[in-house]
Amino acid sequence: MPETLIIANSKGARNVSSHGSAFDVTFDVPIKTGGDPHIKVLSSTIWYTFPNVKAGVNDQLIIKHGTGLTPYSILTIPQGLYGIEELNAAVQHQIESQNLSRFLAGKTTLTIGADFATG
């Protein structure tokens, strides 16, 4: 069965969805198929297009201190799409900018670990 290589992306496409994951491509010369055509994807690049930290939803880390455990400080992480390293850097920046290391048992960092099994 003859094969035709097709390279398509959303650049220059029509009907591109707001996040770019769906689009239409029109070819100058139609691709002719016969019988039962098969299409296979040899490679694909798929990206996340939505933030995993959203303002007003899950963007705050509350530090409690003392016997009453009343909130001492709230770290607000800017909305964005974070990997574990980027999230740790954002938390570290907030700790340093608010001088909160004295409430972390003298430590200057707070590290968040990933749970890759559950995402």
C-alpha cells in the first residue's frame, strides 16, 4: 500500500480551537485514497494548555504557627502550569520574599514532592 507523508500543525490552519488542540487543514491537492484507507500517526507533540495552579482555586499555601494553629501567613502562587521544580521554586520565592524561614524550624526551604502515580 503506498504511503503519503503529511505534516500538519495548527499554524496556518483553519477553525483552530481556543487552546489549539483541534484544527482543520485543507490541502491544495486532495489526497486520493481508494478502498479502505488507513491513517497512522508516526509522531505527535501534545502539550498541556491549562494551568494546574488557578487563581482563587488552589493557589494558596497556608502556614500555621503556634499552639492554636491560627494561620500566620498565606503564600499565594501565581496562576500557571507548574512542574514540581517550578512549583518548589515559586514556593521558595514566597518564603524568601516574606521572610518566613523562622516559622519553618529555622529552615530556609520547604520542599514539595511529587506523587507521580496519581498525578
